[in-house]
Amino acid sequence: MTESYDDVSKIHKRYSLTLLTPSSKYHSLIFSAIISVITGYFILTSYFDRQDELVYRLPIMIGVLLITQKIDARLIRNREYSKALHMSLFGNMSWLAIALMGMAAFSVLGKPELSLLYVTEGMIIFTSFRLGLLTTTLGLSMRKAWAICFIQPMAMYLVLIPQEQWLPSLTDPVVLGLSATFLGISTIWSYLTDRAGRPGIRSTHELIQAYLASRGKNNYEEVESIIESRSSPSDVITSQIRFQSRNNDFRMVLPEVHPGPYHPIGGSNITYRIYQTLNSSAMVMHSVSDHALNLPSQNTVNEYLGTFSKNIVIKKGSTCTEPVTVTMNKARVTGMLFDKTAILFLSLSPHGMEDVPSNVKKEIEQLAINRDFERILVVDCHNAMGEEIGQEDSQDMLKAAKATLESLVTKESHQIEFGYANSKTMNLNSIDLGPGGLGVLCLKINGKKFFLGWSDSNNMENGVREHVVNYFAKNGYSLIELCTSDTHFSSIVVRTRTGYYPFGKITPPDSVAEWYYTIAQQAEKNLEPTSFEILEHKTNIKVMGGAILEDFSKALDRSLLLTKGFAIGSFLIFIGSLFL
């Protein structure tokens, strides 16, 4: 397992934490109001036995809730009303839970009376919760957070609690002790988590705030600034196979840069940008690379795209072999030979895997050198969902690659014709498909037609590839492989564990197959005799590198470890208070 993959996988696991907030601000607005009404009802009826006051106290409390939510929105970073509502919802949920647990403790422990301490303690924890959120995710300094963390909880408390109980309930020594404890814990927790990433990450809170700004408001400048300051120049190679005929010019592109890290940051949409640069007549394949080769900013993407005119022609020709496919258990490798340049397509579909690790590519390259190939292009088909490739599957893939290369050496080369078509005129609109849509390359070799499909998507739902291959076979077409670009573009914020929809997750497999088949028929009509060129260019460009991923991962891990420790400690203190 590569270190960069391990760090990325750890970071990605934390993505699910961002799904804890409701998908809509209106949900938070409605639920916070409902929960506050339930809290007020139990406090007035169970703690004070004042059912007659529900009629006017609850409406006033709702009014106070809505006003203070607006006040919060004006005071927090970027004045985001939705975040103020989310904070209000979770704070009110904690207050309700504590009030109910106080009632439960009263019943279970057989206390003589239901103490107002639990209501006041709930308000204090509500306040402490706000203090933590205001400093970590909402961008306030500790001083400002202290100034406003009391506003909503205290205002609601004063509405619900009879006036004669204000002073006694708030000046009780136990209450003052609990207030100092919980607010102190929140303050220390905030201080320590902000410094958890040091020395690599100056402020963990700034990183979190920048991430949330990029996800919620498409404000990518802050995250890109943080990433770019830590990025360093590296030589990046981009290889292409260019097919030219009288009426068509098409390129199969294999960039070493990796899409990402996430939309709209850096090179998240790099595959479509390359596609556009090449006049929408290209398939941008997923190379064997990882997130260490992410471009850190959109400025860097523009700089990289500007180098595409500096290609060097490595080889020219007009013949190639028929495709060879070798399967070893789950692993499947399909290869073709253009003169002395071999191209291999690696897949574990329908079983799936994460990115092909770099050590597999290095071993395949060595196998190619041993068999006198001039160069080898290795494509990660990225066409089924799965975990990191295991040792057994990795060895099977290497065996299949070796057998494919050995078979290609014996194959006769033939003149080729090519045709290409894409979905540009089909107006496909599905949230599991990127803006580059679909493309199909048709190669006619030795009188036989072979098709290669591509989608500008982040992976493919398991089994979709096989469904499309079978559909083609039933119609007399030979589909040798389906590949995805691994784009990290997303037209919406996807609330799933992975953060994206693989192609075929939303679009029905039957529709996917029909789309590909329609495009393949057009590609077949476009067949013309062709020549090819192997192009290559090397660019010195800033990439993220593995160090920043490691630092991000450590910062998040340390912050969560601190959070767990403080949460457990706070819970134990609260449980102890139930016996007071």
C-alpha cells in the first residue's frame, strides 16, 4: 500500500462527517423550531407544571429562536445563514436530550423533586457546543465566539424560565462550577484542535473552514491557496496516441496528473479541460497515478494545458495488432501494439478496485523492457467500485499483463481504419456523468471491427461494464473495454459516503448500453483509413505531492482523537452531574 493512498483513504473516511448536517437549510430551520417547541413543552410541563403558560411562552420562544438565528448569521464567517441554522439545530437537540435525561434520572434515582439544574446544565452545554462550532467551523476568534455563544441559549432560557427563577438558577454554585467546566473544556478543545496539525498545518481550523467554504459556496481560492503554498514543481509526462484521417483527428490521452483533489478545487475537472483543449475529440484516460499528482490550483491547470502545443512526435505508423485480452481470475488485461508501442488496459471489473498502485505499473514497464518494447502505455480502466487492490489480485494482474505482452509480440500488424464519435449532440444530462459525456472509438483491423468506450465519470457502478459488453455482443459488436476518466467534477454536492455517483448508479444500465451503442454506430460510420502518431510532452509543473496529504491526514486524525477524548470526558462529567 502506498503512503499517499493510505493518507487519502484516511482523509476520505472523514468525508462522511460532513454529511451529518441536513441537506437543506430549510430542514434545519423547521427541525430546530420543532425541537425547541418540544424542549419548551417538557420544561414548562414537567419541570414547572405550568401548562397554562405554553400558549404565550412557546410562540415567544420561537420568535427568539428565529431572531437569534438571524443574528448568528450576521456575525459568523461569510454570513452563511445555513450554517447558523445547522448550529442552532444541533444545539437545541443537545438541550432537549439533556432535559429528557434529567427527567429519566429523576424517575430512576427516585429523587424527591425534578431539579432545574438539568435544564440550566442543558443550556450551558448548548452554549459550550456553540463555542466549539463558532471557533472551529464558523471562523470566529475565541474572543468573538465567547461574546456571542450565549446569545441564543440564554435568550431562549430566559423566555422559558419564570423570572423569579432566573437569579437562583444561574448563580447556584453547582451551576457556576459546571459552567466553568464545560466552557473551559470547549475552550481548551478548540485551542488544541486548531494546533493539532502543527508543524505541517499551521491552523487545522482554517483548513476546515476553507474546505467548507469550497463545498458550500464554490469559494475555491482559500483551499487552493493553502494547497499551492505547500506544492512543489515536478516533471509530469503526458502521452498521446493521435489518429488522423482525411476528416477526423482524434487523440487518446494518458496524463500522469491525477484528477482531484475534489470539485471545484485544483484539477478536479482536468479531464474535461483536456477534452476541450483537444476540440472535444479525445478520450482522457486514467493513468496509473495517485492524488500526490493532483494539480493544486486552477491557475496551475491553465499552465499545464498551455503546454499541449509542445508535443514531441515519438513514433509514426499506420499498422497495429488486433486486441489481445488475457484474464487471470479477477484480473483482466487487454492490449494492442502500435509498432513497438504497447498499450495495456487494466481492470478488475466487475469486482472493482481503487487506483492501480504505481508498483504494478513499474513492474509492467520492466516486463515490456525485457521484451524489447520501445515504450508501454498503461491505462487504469477505473470501471468498477472496490477497495485497494490486494496482493493476490495484484499478482494476477501482473501475470495477465505478462501474458498479454508475450502474445502481442507474436501478433501480426495490419493497416488500420478508425472512426470516433461522442455524445456531444445527444444532450445527455445525468448527475453521474461529467461534462465530457461519452465517447466510442472504432478500430477496423484485419477486416474486424473493435470498439473502445469511454465516459467522463468518476468510476463506474459494478456490473455496468459487463451489461454494456453483453448488449454490444447481442448486436454483433465487439466491445473490448470501457474506461472512465476518474473526473472529480460534480454538478451537485453528493451526499454519499464516497462523495460522488459512479456512472451507472443514477443512469439505468439499459440506458447506458443504448447510449454507447448509438455512439458506436456513428463511430462505425466515420471509419476511414488512418495513420497514428505517438506523442509525448514533459512539463515541469506544481503538484500537491504526498507530504501535504500526510499532513492533512495527521491533522484530522489528531483532531478527531482529541475530540473523542474530550467528548468522553464531558459525557462522564455530565453523567456524574445527574447524581447531584
